[in-house]
Amino acid sequence: MINFRRSTAVLLGLLATTALAGPAQADEEPTPEPPRVELVLDVSGSMRAADIDGRTRIAVAQQAFNEVVDALPEETQLGIRVLGATYRGKDKKVGCQDTQQIVPVGPVDRTAAKAAVATLRPTGFTPVGLALRSAAQDLGTGATTRRIVLITDGEDTCAPPDPCEVARELAAQGTSLVVDTLGLAPDEKVRRQLLCIASATGGTYTAAQSAEELTDRIKQLVERAGDTHTRAPTVVAGTNACDSAPLLAPGVYADREAFSEHRYYRVPVRPGQELRASVSMALDRAVNRDYGVLLRATAADGRELVRGADAGSGRTDVLSAGLRWSATADDEDAAETEESAAPVVEPTTVCLVVSNSFAPRPGTAATPGMPVELTIDVVAAAPAPDGPDLGRGWVLLALLTVAGLITGLLAGLLTRWWVATWREN
């Protein structure tokens, strides 16, 4: 009987502990997602060319892949997709569907991955656009940024879909996908296409002209995925008026803006706080010259508070502007009228207006809009240091007169002493 009671007590204790532990575990932050990268390799017929250090392009790419797989960080999930690798015929309709994922995205079996890459032989067409769309599906969606690294020696031979349009389409979906491109052939058309793909998604373009350059660059991009896969910007839609604009808290936001458009957002700022905001707009397509980006902060009634100054981003394909505004920066008259009033705790609604003066070149697609990234922070305002008060009006004039007389007297005495000393010598 005693044993039964003890067993019952133990069981009830365990159930109580489980019940108490359950909510605590539910409140814990979710485990961060691992970096997810997919390498997309062109295995079309042109990869047979032997013009990189006396070796074929495919042989150099295979060596680079092997070294990348060996050096892969343990936490990174890697996938490999190929294009133009299996169809040997001349039917373009069939060949332009030739793309396969040979290593699924996930923890990598290094031996299996290197074996899959070693069997590749240059064969068919170059469906870059289709391969990019498929790679995006391989990586899936989530709260963090995914990366595609495209390695090719030629432009797409299967459009449509056009790879630049596919890149813009993927960026417009808000899937937090970045495409970095590597070109293996010194061809201007290939360079322009790969640069267009990278720019549309915030990625980079690199021309690799040796085995070492290719290997080093792929390693850098895979490692960068581990450094930059943090939570992606929140997708938000600005409006064409302040009163209907979305209310934003501090954070990073992504949007799209049409050519020559004004887009509004609202931010609450309390007295004693300072609003800091910046905007970056990517040049993801061909535009006319004489363009710019402007960021303004306005009051709810449309009165301009401050406009942002241009801020160089270090990249020629991105324009940026930033501003700072404090709720204590109102004019002195307004401050004096409120001295005797009770402290105001309600936040001031500041409207952020993002404007651009872009104009598309003939034949350039106007949709979707240009990619915009808006960063917002609200911090405690730093009061400006007080300067020395020399007075105003007659008081200031008297001080200046006295200072002038003293200066003249000292200068005269020093000159007289110098002349007397010079004559004696």
C-alpha cells in the first residue's frame, strides 16, 4: 500500500513537472535556421572549351566544387543543381528543359556530392532562367536569406524565360533570395546578363579567369551565406499618401517602387527620441542618366521636417540616402508655448517619403518596381552641447569693443618692445 502511494506520488510529480515545463519550452525562441546555399553549374556543350590554365572549363569547375565541398562549414546546408547535363540531342524544346538537382539541399554527404559532380560531362543547351527558377524552389522559403551561386560560361540559349526577368520575379516575391554569378568566359553579352541577374537580387558578379580565382570565389560566397543569412527584411507596401501609409517600428523593410514614384511610410517618434532612417534602391535594370533617390521626413500635415542627404554605399548599382530628426528639433516658439503645459507623451507621427527620379530606357520593363530597402531606428535624442553665450545687441557690441581695445593695446606694447630691442642690438 505504501509503495503504491509512493508510486502514485512520483507519477503525479512527473506529470506536474511536465505540465509546468511545457509552456516554458513553448516560450523559448525557435532554433535559428541554418544557412542554405545551392550551387548551379552550367554543363552545356561550351564547357568543353580548354581555355582556363590549359584545362577545360568543366574540369576546373569540378575541381573547385570538390574543394568547396571539403571546406564546407558544418552548419551550412548545400545543394547542387546542373543545367544542360543530360540531353545530347538537337531538339531545342527538349534540351531547354534539361536541369536537374543532383545533390538535395541539406547536410552534405561529401563523398556522394563529389562523386555526383565527377560524373558530369558537357552536353546540351543553357536554360539558365529555368535553372534559377528551379533552384529557388529547391531552397524553399523561410525567415532567413537563401543564396544561389550560378557558374556559367555562356548566356541563356533557351529564353523564355529570360534569366533577368526570372531574377526580378524571384526578388519581387519577397523570398529573400540572393543570386551571385560567376562568369567563366570573357564575353561582354555574358557579363551583362550575369550582372543583370546579380543586381536584380542584391547579389554580386565576378569573372573567374583561373582555377584558383573560381575556387576562392565560390568559397567566399558559401562562407558569406553563413554570415548574411540572418533574418531577412520584412516585406511592406508603402502607399501614395501619409494618412494611409503603414505604421513601422524600428527594423529593416523591403518594398518595390515604380519609376518616378513617391512612397509613404509612418513612424511614431516620442519627445526626447531621434528618428534615424536610411533607404537604398538597387539599379536592377537599364535606366536613363541623371537619376537619384530622395528620403524626406514630413509632418502629418505635409510640412517638411528634414530631407535626407545622399550617402554613398560603395556600390555603383545601389543608391542610398539617410536622415536624422529629433522630436526636440521643433522651432523655439513652439517650445516656449508648451513650457507651462503638461508633458506630452503621445508620439509624433512622422511620415517618411521615398522618392526616385529613375526613368526606364526604351524596351526596359517597368514592372515590378525597383527594389527598395528601408532601415528605421528610433533612439534617445542626443542634446546638442550648449555654446558660450556672449549676449545680444548692445551687450555683444560692448564686449567686442573692449576685446578690440585690449588686443590693440597688447599689439602696440609688443611692437614697441621689439623695436627697442632691435635698436639696442
